[in-house]
Amino acid sequence: MLFVELLVPKGVFEEHERRRFAERLTGRRLLSDADGEATALNSDMIELFNALTHVVVREEEIWSVGGRLSDASQGPRYIVNVIVGMWGKELSEHLISRITAELGEVEGNPEPRAVVNVIPLPEGGYGLYGRAQRPSDVPQLMTKTLRIPQADSAGIQYAYVIETRDEQERRWSSIVDFGDVIGRGVEDDLPSSGGDFARATFDAYLNRLVDHAPGAVEFFLYEDEDDTQWRIQIWDVRATGYDRISSVPPPGDGARQQYPLALRAERIPPQLVVNFPGDVVRSRLQAKQLARQKAREAGAPEPGTGTAAPRTGRAGAVSPGPEDAA
């Protein structure tokens, strides 16, 4: 559903640089913002756009600007023509911003000389599989185009990152590591749905905070004046296809904790984002801290001790949307 035509003056870029442009102008990257967060499109729609994105990079021998011929000595210039199927009006502003940012990142110039033309098509003006496509055809188009093999119910592999943001920050931060308590990783062979995994993994992280990072718990309970918000991002690794480009490190390898950060750096949208307001997290931490103190006083095993990310769940449960708080 995206045809991206990038025109550059002949002789300005080497072939490997032109290939890099093509790699960065994919549907998946362009439909994510600078923080790797998805647009309003859901993950299935993003995957559909990505699967139907064609990118060509052309070198033009003759290039005239303002009636004057330009050559390689005058540096990079770009014209990008993007045909956007039936969603040009809704996506034009986002695509212009993202394409310009991608070109600038490759060039190393935050303000590249780029003209971006977003070209919409009328309903029925986009053809595939021998027939005109309309919005009502999208479900059938997904089934026919994506053909993503369904993972075995006991074999889903999830990557996750837990992040925070306070009132003074505009961006989410993944710096939620406190000693041995790490807020990211990959879990294998899970029968749970993404929503179950997100809620249980976040709860397990809070258990580990109470068990091993009491100073962090005290901060979030009593000193966090900016009301820190929390969220967990979840990627179904095999559904993203990134494991075919960069394999997941084996269990026990420290690089395994960096894998979800690589997914985010590549701007691969997560399949699920679950937000947790600050007051919800504080209530949970307070309850867990109290239960731990009572267990210690009673001499019983402390709740949450040794808790790891769960490996079971309600298969097929409905995953919550981005605004749902567990």
C-alpha cells in the first residue's frame, strides 16, 4: 500500500548508501514515530502496509533546480514520491515527517534538502491480485497477504521492555534497572496471551523490586513527587520477523536483555503496550511491601520471593488496548 520512490542526483551516493536508504524507508519504520511508537494504525495494519511497501531508489543524471543545473558537487538533494493507497490524507503529515527524519539520519543532517510528495489514491484506485481494493476488502487482504504462520500455543516467544515517565519528561525511559532487577528480556515457549504475559511480567517485576531493591520501592512510594507513570511494551518476536535478521541470544546470555532494545532501536512497533498509572503501581508496591513484612514477622516464606516471569496463562485471552491499566 506504499510505493516509495526516492530520487537522488547521480554520483552523490554510493550503492551501499542507496541500499541503506531503501532499508530505512520500509512501511514498518515509516509508520512508527521517532520513539518507535506505532501510529494510530493497529499492529496488523502496520504489518499489512509493510508487506505491501515497495521502495525504489533512482539516480537522476540531469537535475535542475530553479532553472539551474545541479551536480554531485552541490551535495545531497532528495525528491520522494509516496503513493499511499487510500489513506494519503490521514497519513500525509506523519509520512512527511518520518521520511525527512530517516533521510536526515542517514545523511547526518537534521534538515536534509528533501521534497516529499504524498500522493493519495481514490477509493478503488488501488489494485492488487487483479482487482480494485477498497477499505471493505482489508480483512481479506490481510488474510491473503500476511500469511503469518501461527505459532504453536505452547511456543510463543515474547520480548518486553518496562519503561517509566514522570511529569517532567516527554519521553519514556527504559532505565528501570535496580541492581539485579532488570526491566527487559525475552521469554520462550509461553502458552499465555500477550495481555496475560504483560500483566504477569509487570507484577513479577514489582515482586523483584520488593525482594531485592527496597530503596527503589521507598523512592516510588514516598519520594516520587512527579507521579511516575509505567508501561510495558510486548513484542511477539516471531511475528515481527526480526529473529530472522538478528537471532535471539540463548538463555543465560547477557545480550538477551538487550534484544528488546534492538527491536525498539529498529523502530519495530510492539504488538501490545499496557500502561500503569502511578497510583496503581504505588498501591501494588505498598501491598506487596506490607505482605512481605507480615510474612517476615510470621517467619513464613515471603510473598514474591524468587518470582520469575510466568510461563503459563490463559491462552487465547483478549489482550487489553494501549489505554488499559491492569
